[in-house]
Amino acid sequence: MHQKRAHRSAGPRPAPGGRWAGHGPPWGVRQDDGGRSGSPWTRGDRLPWVSTVVVGVIVMGGTTVAAHGQGREPLGIAARLLLLAAVAVLLVRHRHPVAAVAGTCAATLVYLALGYPYGPVFLAVAVGCFGAIVSGHRKAAWWSLGTLWAGHLLAAHWLYRWLPPEGDGPAPWSQEAFVTAWVVAVVAAAELLRVRREQWAAARAERAAAEKRRADEERLRMARELHDVLAHSISVINVQAGVGLALLDSDPEQARTALTTIKSASKEALGEVRQVLENLRAPGDAPRAPAPGLDRLPELVDQAAAAGLTVTVAGAGAQGPVPPGTGLAAFRIVQEALTNVVRHSGSRTAHVRIAYGDATLGIVVDDEGPATDGDAGGSGNGLVGMRERAAALGGTIDAGPRPDGGFRVTAELPLRPGPSDPAAPGGAGREEAS
């Protein structure tokens, strides 16, 4: 009997628990999933035959070698059946991790209590423990592993009097210290893997949310571009169509001029819409034309004049370089403000003032009013779009009636490229082509 305990406390005892248990995680996580993504610990659509068979071969063959190294008799049928049970229950560790860790710990406890040699049976325990902890059943794994440790301690220091083989003595406490360290190492490694998996899952969710947010911002940007392009052009077309209809009989030549303006405005609108849609379909391609900026203000003045609106443009301050994103936003804000004058104001004049500062670009668009009562059409999103453009660059915008009548739009935009500016490092890069 003492021979058994002597064997337990000498020779290659520590190696099986520490060395073989250390190989547990790699065998536990390797599984052929047909190319599907996700963690093998959480997939339950197929049994982990390959990894379980590999663990079984290591446990059976390694225990035979361990028994020989410890000077023990060859394993009998009962020992082989217990080892087989400890490994076979791992087949359900993906679908039923609690049952797997409890079953393998129970079979291992019986195996050790009957005095069979130490060996790679601890590998099966490590794999079952990893499967339960990583899948979220931490308490079940702790209880199973703790029960195994407590049962082994009880059998080695008290129940050995009534357990085979006869004449056995208590196990040395140095052995129990090693077993305790092995249990703590397995739990710590499994917890570390669980934490890492949670971090990976959180990172994937954050990336998915960021991609969705970028897609939403891109759709909003395209909607703003289409609204600004179409609203201005359709307003000009609407006014000129009314002029043409009114003068068709009395002044055909003036009606012809109105139709020419309609053709020019519609052609320009179609070109800009086509450019926006091309950028939407092929976001990786380089823009074919530069984005509109303050250098195209004369075009806005000509278009407004074709709609019967007289626009004056004044500047203040020394004109310096304007970031492309700021220039585009300034152009669209002036365009939308003039469109609103055409639609909603009884005034046929508008005044645009551009103020160049050291760090900001100021824009003021005034009309003398009064506001018209008729329905001028439109979606009502023009002012919202202007505020979104200014906010995206870190600027501000204010729009409302003037104290003396009429309407005023005031905007202040930064002259330094911001995160959403295409010219900034890591900026959108596509705002230019819209």
C-alpha cells in the first residue's frame, strides 16, 4: 500500500499534471469548422471529433508510458474505461459544456481515488475546464475543478485507508501543493482566454458600429449633395418655366430665353447628379472633377440672374487659401440661401458677403423680403442641411428674419481642415467629388 503512495510522490509525477495539462488549450481549440468564423468553444453545430480523438490518443498512450515510468503494473480494463469516459464526455463540450466538465472531473476523481497512476488524464480535465469557462459557465467549471481537487485531497489524506491498494499511506503534502498549483494555473489560463475572447467580441462589435456609422454619414452626405444640387436647379427651372408660360404668346423671344435657361440649368443639374451617383457607386475611384468652391460664386450669380434675382457679392479681409471641405460647404450654403430667396422671398435682390479671417470664414446672405405666402415647394430640409454642413466642419450657422424685415443667413466656418474635411489626414476624401 505504501508503495502506491511512494509512486505517487516520486518519479515523473509532477510532469504529467504540469506538462500535459499545459498542452490542453491548443488541442481544445483546434477544430475543423469548414471555414466558418467564430470561436470553436461556442460552435455547437458539430461534434469535435478530431480534437477529442487526439486528446484520447494522448491520454491512453501517455498514461501507459507514465505507468511504466512510475513502476506500476499495466493498466487494467477498469482504468482504461475510466480514462475513456473522461475523454469521451468531451465530445459534448460545445453543446453541453457543464456536463462535459462535470463528467470528465468525476471520471478523473474516480480514477485517482482507485490508486491508478498519475498521467495525462489531467489533459482531459483541462480541456473540459477551458470549454466551460470560455463558453461562460465559469461557476460550473470552478465547482467541478474544486470538487476534483477536494476529492483528491480527501482520498490522499483520509480515505486512503479504505481505498485500494491495501497498505497505502498518505500522500506527501508537496504533491498536494503541485496539484493545487496546477488547478490554479488551469483556471487562470481559461479565464485569460475568456477575457481575450470578450475583448475580441467587443472590438468586432465596435468595428461593425463604426462601419454602420460611416455608412449612415455617407448616405446623409449624399442626400445633402443631391438636395442642394436639385433644389437650386429646380428652383431656377420653376421660375423660368413660369416666365416662359406667361410670355409664350406675348413675347416669344423672351420665352425662348427662358427655355434656354431651363435647358442650361437642367443640363448642369444632371451633370452634378451624375457625378454624385458615380461617386456613390464607385467610392474608391478618384473624382473626375473638382468640388465646387468659392471660385464658382460667379456661376451662382449668373444662375440667380437667370431666375430674375440680382445678387451682389462683397468680400472683406485678405483672401487666403480655403480648405476644400470649407470651400464646398461655403458654396452649398450660399447656393441654398439664394435658392430660398428665389422660392420664399418677394425681394428680387440678395447680398452676399464673404469675410476672410485668420482662422474662420464668415458668410452672410441677406434679402430684403418680404416673405411670400405661396407654396414654393421644396422639402424644408435646406436649413437643416446647411446646419449639418457647418457642424460637420466644426462651424456654426444662424438663419432667421432680420429686425428690419427680410431674411439673413450667417455662417462661420473654420479655415483649418477638420476630421471630416477631405484635405485633412484621414479625412473623408470623397466630399470633394460630390
